[in-house]
Amino acid sequence: MIHHIVVVVVHFLSFFVSFYCLTGLNLEKILFKGQVAKAQVFLLLSSIALGYLVAQFFLTISHLN
């Protein structure tokens, strides 16, 4: 039971940290002007993907996965 709670907490923490870090990027230089909704979706999906990868890395390293 504790194992599942730790896995969920690690995934949420890594998602929030990756979201915080990705918000520091200047996406206006990469995307077209006026595409705010697409930029927000891109930021959300990128932070989910990066958060998942970071969480899997740390869980594999710690042998909890």
C-alpha cells in the first residue's frame, strides 16, 4: 500500500517540478503568434511527458518500481 502512495506522490511531484521548469521557457519564439491555446496544451503535454520520464527514472533508481 505504501509503495503505491510513494509512486503517486513521486509522479505528481515530478509533474509539478517539470511544469514549473517548462514555464520558464520563452515559447513565443518557438510557436506562431496568436496560438496561445496550442502553446498551453503543448506546455501541459510536455510537462506530463517529462514528469513521467523523471518519475520513472527516480523510481527505477530507487528500486521502488
